[in-house]
Amino acid sequence: MLIFGIVFNLLGLGFLCWLLFALAVHALPVFIAATAGHAAVHSGVGTVGAILVTLVSGVVALFIGQIAFATAHSPLIRVAIATLFAVPAAVAGYDVTLGLAGITVSSENLREVLAPIGAILVGGAAWARVTRFSSPHRAQRCMLAPTAPCDRSAARKM
């Protein structure tokens, strides 16, 4: 019986860590949505209206960030947008790693060493997810800009 408990605890902890990485890119839109929902509640919109404001503002923030990153031509602007998404994710990663380490690690010094590592990993995961869909594939670039040097056989395969 003890083995089942240990295995299920490890599976649950693994699921929570996976969920953290999967949702890390959404830290900024969730923060924007929570702020807009809080403002809507205090403006007297009501519960249903506040929920709608929260959902719409979160989705709009995510899509605006993705569209802005995908359409920006300047690498400096892309870095700024990716940083805007990665910093709140890194802060969330720090807090979650510190909390998870508080459950399992008894040494305060080791927890303080593990927390920045978690922040770097989660911030890097958010950065990678934001930049993953940034530029079209090489073949799509060839079709969009036929004057650019490219491999025409890759463009025909699409």
C-alpha cells in the first residue's frame, strides 16, 4: 500500500510540474484577465459580467501578444514582447518552485537555490512557447517573398 501512495504522489507532482510548464506562457494574460475582472467587480458589473470581462480580456491579451510577436519585423520588438510574456512566467516559476520545494526539501538554503533554477526553466519555457510560432517556415517565406533567395523545391512541396 505504501508503494501505491508514493507512486501516486510522484505522478501527481509530475502532473503539477507539467501543468506549470504548459501554462507558463499564459501568466501575463491571466494577470491581465484577473486585473480586468477585479476592476469589473468593483465597478458594479455583477458576477456574470465580471466573468465575461475576465474571459474576454484574457483571450484578447493572449491573441494580441501572439499577433504582435508574429507580425513584428524588428528583433528588438520581438525580444521586448517575449520578455513581457517570460518575466511573469519566471516569477510564477520561482514561487511555485519555492512552494514545491517547501513541501519536500527541509533545508531553507537548498530551497533558495532551487527556486531561481525553477524560475529560469519556467521563464525559458514561456519564452520558447511565445517564439515557437513566430516566423513562417522557409517554404512559406519563399511563397510570400519570391525575390528572396530560397529553395524552390521546398516551396513546391507545400
